[in-house]
Amino acid sequence: MSVWDGLTGQTAVVEALTAAAGAAALIGGPDGALAAARAGMTHSWLFTGPSGASRADAARAFAAALSCERAAPAAGPPGCGECVGCHTVLTDTAADLRTVRAEGLSLGVQDVRALVRDAASAPTSGRYRILLVEEADRLTDSAANALLKALEEPADRSVFLLCAPSVDDVMPTIRSRCRVVALRLPSVDDLVGALLRDGVDERTAHVAARAAQGHLGRARLLAAAEQARARRAQVVALPGRRGRVGACLAAPADLVGAANADAEAANSERDEAEAEALRTALGVGTTSSGTTGRTKRATKSPPKGKTMMVRGAAGALKDLEKSQKSRGRRTVLDSLDRALLDLAGLYRDVLAHQLGATVDPINPDAAAEVARLAAAATPERTLRRLEAVLATRDTLAGNPGLVAQLAVESLALTLRDA
Ligand SMILES: [Zn+2]
């Protein structure tokens, strides 16, 4: 097993990264820095690729290879996946690795400042201090500027690994400082191979791989989770529920409701645990009655320090609530986006059927529904519907709440009338 095993269909990228990590291992030896630079080793990297291309996985595998303890020329290529260096990076417990993820819709300047401070200190055990930003496209302007300063004057032993959907998603000034690693979407065959290696049966592997449209994580989910399959079947059945306006609006309500349920399931336990931990840390009581009691007493006879503590605690809890809300909105949007992608895949199949194109269907399991929809409309109408679905995806990006609800409802009516 090596750290590269999880990177499905990325042979060229793995070769380039292995070469760079191998050269980086020479650092410290005679002319090591020169040799490393020649093999393309550099301080800042930008991993790009569409959702599903595992850019964060690629960045993490590279981080592991840079930390691999068996990375000597005699011991084979770096990234054994078994040594302490590889293992701690892969499990996100390495002392020299700091990972930043956007919990909400954006990545703020505070997170980046902490990262930049880390980058300035020498590595504790590994060769490099590695700073991994999983969603560099979500950096706020001030966060991006703080990062840019660090990239302009990199510390000797620091490596920044940024991930974004495309080079256009980060500031040009940041992009120009980075070596770009472009990942491609794995093919259906790549995905089938990965699922078969997971032990999924042949038929399920083929159905899931096609439906996942290049997204390995989603393919695994489709193959494994009966619930995900049922949800997709529900979405694929949506166009069949056309008719009166009322019926049309019930379907998107289901869709948005399901997305909200997804978010609730994913976040509620975690939200409560975080709030509880914060309340305990601030000493404001762990039950609601306890909190009220203490606050009341503090109001009655306010010793100065105590009042400030309670105010500070309230502010911290409010901040936490705000970031949790932001995370929840994002989960809803992600869930809706997946559903719309399924719907777009269905209309693509309908269009292919109508045009007699000999391409593999995305939804081989929905052949009957595809044939029925194909017979009921012209290719032009199908194309209009497909475009409406894709336009709704664009509208939804970054627009949670009521806008999402209205956009999905308006889509349902367009699909009926287009
Ligand atoms: Zn290793």
C-alpha cells in the first residue's frame, strides 16, 4: 500500500508528485536544494480539478510523501504509506502539518494568519512544515492577501498546498506563485476499478460508477448507501411528476426538505457537542437553567470581572452559532447541488436517447423513465430543460435559504412548461 493508492485515474500527476517528493528528500545533502528545484520542488502548490477529482486527497498524499521516512533513493519512491511520517499525515495528526478547511461559506483572515505563523517556524520532526488549504477558492480577500505575503517570502522549510476547483478560483497573484497540479476527472473505468477493489459487486460497481459522473466519493456512497440510491431514484422520478402547478411545487418542496434533513442529520449532533464544549470551557454552565441562574445572579450584583466574563461568553457562543448556521447553509446547498446534478444527468440521457447517440447512459438503471421522457418531448425541449437545470445550479451557488427554495420551484415550473 502507498499513499498514492487512493488517487484514482491520476497516473501523470502521481508521477510528477513522486518525482518532486523524491527530490525533496535530497534536501540537506550536497547540492540537495538545487536537485530538488530541478525536479520541480517548490514552496507553493495549487491542486486544481473539478469536484470529484480528489484534489485534497492528492495534496494530502503529496504531504505524506514529503514527510515519508523511507524516502531515500535506495528505499524506493517516497510515500510508502506505512511509516510514521506517512501515517500521521494521512490521519491528520502530524506535528508539522496544519490543515485549514472552510467550515462555512468562506475562509477568514484569522485562519490564514494562524497558518502563516506556523509556516514561519521550523519543522519539528519532518523535513518540511506543510500548510494545507483545502478550499483556497473560499478565501476572503483579506485572507488571500495575508496568504499572498507568506507565499512571496516563503520560509525555508515550509510548503503551502492549496486546493481549488480551477486556477481561476484563486487570485492571479497567488496563482502565479504556485506550481499548478491539474487533476482530471476519473473515467468510468477508473471508478469501476476502484469500486471493485473496495469489494463492491460488478453490477453495482458499473451502475454507481456511471451515475457518479467522475466523483469517486459519490460512487462509493452510491454503491454503499441504500439511502443515497433511494434519494437519487426520487430525483430521477421528479420529471415524471409533472402536471398541475400544485403537484409541481410539491416535488421541489420534497427536494429542499430532503436537503434540509441531510444538513440536520450531518450537523445537529456536532453543533450541540461544540456548543456544550464551549459552554464548559467558558464556565457558563452546561444546562440552560444553569446558564439563566448564573446570569441572573451576575445581573443582580455585578462584580465587574464577572459581568465581563458573561458578556464575553455570550459573544463567543453567538459567534459559534453564526459559524454553525453558515455550515448548515452550505450542507443544504451541497445536497441540493447533488440532486440537480442527478437531474441534469437524467436529461442528458434523454437527449442522447432522442438523438440516437451511442454514448453510455449516466443512469442505466432508469432506462424506462428515460425512454418515456424521450418519447414525450422534442430534443429542443429536452435541451431547454437541461439548460434550466444547469442555470439553477448556478443560481444556487452561494444562495442558501429562500432563494434556493424559489430557484428550485421556478425550475420545476420551467421543466413543466419548457
Ligand atoms: Zn512513508
